[in-house]
Amino acid sequence: MSDKERLSPDYWTPEGARPRLFLAPMEGLGDRFFRQAMSELGGFDEACSEFIRVPKNAHVASLARVYNSIETAPIPIAAQIMGEDLDHVAAMTIELVNRGAPRIDLNCGCPSNTVTGRGAGSSLLRTPERLHDIVKAIVNVSTVPVTAKLRSGFEDTSLLDENLLAAQDAGVAFITLHPRTKKEGYAPPARWDLIARAKEILSVPVVGNGDIICVDSALEMLKQTGCDALMIGRGAAQNPWIFHEIRAHFASEPSPRNAQGVITFIRRFQSLITDVMPVKTQVNKLKQLVNFLFGSCPDKRKELLRMRCSDPSDLADVMVLELSGETR
Ligand SMILES: Cc1cc2nc3c(=O)[nH]c(=O)nc-3n(C[C@H](O)[C@H](O)[C@H](O)COP(=O)(O)O)c2cc1C
């Protein structure tokens, strides 16, 4: 049985015509507290851990401990690996599968120079043969589906086709494409035409990712690219209720932005970070969210970011108060 066949048709259309919805991995922003608060709000079908870096000479069993397969239960959470050494990624795969990972994803997109300098993350996009070999090393030892998350290239998109086909030939069950190069970072609009290109040349399913921020952009991505499923990252930090809105659209139900849902998310997030990190870090974490949640109200955002507070719950209260205005 191939990896692709292990993912049933139900996997791709969980409820009739609705596409599968993935919460994107976001190291630093989408940490375990964010994911847990998001999963309690629900709406998405699957999450993915941020990358677990596997350097050469790593003690993989210790590194694998950061992965918790029941963190977002009952929503499944895949484990993402980032590495450049065949033996180490294989060893990490075995560890993560033993820890209950339902899917192993290879990171081929991280732009960090520290990582790319060592040949991992987006650096793999410079050498499709190497990308193939790394995926193969994971597929060879994995008893669960293996997938890859790619950017559209390193410097430019000239190797896109080769990279996509290399991952497919090595046995991935599907590919997620974030259509920006490493050089582009996060700035220019994501090139959805490249997701359409991936659909054209691949036989494995393609998950479209990049710049989905509302129901309309989700529908537009599906229409323009023909992708099989959607992955949302920053759009979920801007509006944690976005997955419910997309679901409501496909269920032909009204789907207003639900401020109450966002408030529940903030309260839960704040309670999860309380007592597990220094107060200053808690405030910084909440301010990181302010940047996204209040992105469309620059004045309000500035005011909240300037707020001095020795108690993080004060900041959470003000955020909630501001959002409560939307519920009235
Ligand atoms: C703060 C941050 C951290 C990220 N960390 C990861 C990561 O650990 N693994 C990964 O594959 N992609 C990572 N990404 C990329 C996102 O998963 C996603 O591909 C990208 O943000 C585009 O999707 P979006 O427009 O929906 O945010 C990160 C993005 C951001 C903004």
C-alpha cells in the first residue's frame, strides 16, 4: 500500500464538499499554548508541530520529547522534522512515530540562515536530489504517512518542478506548498499560480498555503489553484475563528466573525501561559497576539502595544474589552 492510499478519501473531504483545514506550524508564534487554545476553539482538522530541528550528532530521543501527540486532542497533530543528515532524520522519525505521531512532515522551507547554512530547511530546495534522499530516509522507516512542506524555491523558483517531483518520487503522501522563495521571506504576496502549477504536475494531493485571511481568500485559493486542502497560519492568529467561518460557508450557514470565540481564545491562551513563564514573557506573548488580532485597527494596536502592565491579565482584560465592542 502506498503512502497516498493510507490517507482515505474521507481525509480530504471530512464533511461533504468542505476541504480539509490545517493549522499551519508557526515556530514562536504558534507555540503549544497557542495550538492548545486554538484546538479548544476547534474548527480545523489537523495541526502540525513547529519544526523539530535534528542537527548532526543530536541525541534524538531527548529532542523528540518536545512532541506531544495528544496536545491538541481530539484534533490530530503531525510532527515536523527539520534536518540534513539521513541517519538522524530517520532516527528522529522512529522516535516520533513511537511517541504517537500520526504523520511526519519534513520542513523544506525554514529560511533561517543558521539552519540553511547547515543544509536543512529551505536549503534543501537548492538540491532536489538531496531533498529526495532525505524524504526517502524518512519514508523508509516510517509506519505513518510522510509529507513535505515546501517553499517555492531558495533564490528563485527555477527548481520548483524538480523539488516537487523529488518529494513525490520519494514517497510523500501529500505536499504543502507555501509559494514564496526563501529569499522573499514573508513579504510579497504568495504566488498562488505556483500552487496551481504543483497541482498540474503532481499526482499526490496538494495543500495550498499562504495569505488565506478570510472566507473569501480561502475560496479564491481553491478556485485559482484547484488545491486539495487549505493550510492557514497567520490568518488564524488574526482571527482564531477563521476555520469556523470557512466551515460555516461550506455548510451554508451564516458565518459572522465571532468576537465571543476570539475572546474565549484569548482567555484560554492567557490562562495556559500563566505561571509557566516569567510575567514579562507572558506580556510579550500577549502583545505578539495583539499585533495580529488588532492588525486591522492600527491605532488600537499601537495603544495596546504601548500599554505598560505588570500583570498580564490586565492586558488580556483590555483586549477582551476592545473585542467585546464587536459583540454588542
Ligand atoms: C512566526 C512563524 C513561524 C513559522 N514557523 C514554521 C515552522 O516551524 N515550520 C513550517 O513549516 N513553517 C513555518 N512557518 C511558515 C507557515 O507555516 C506558513 O507556511 C506561512 O506563514 C504562510 O502561511 P500564512 O500566510 O497562512 O501564514 C512559520 C511562519 C511564521 C509567520
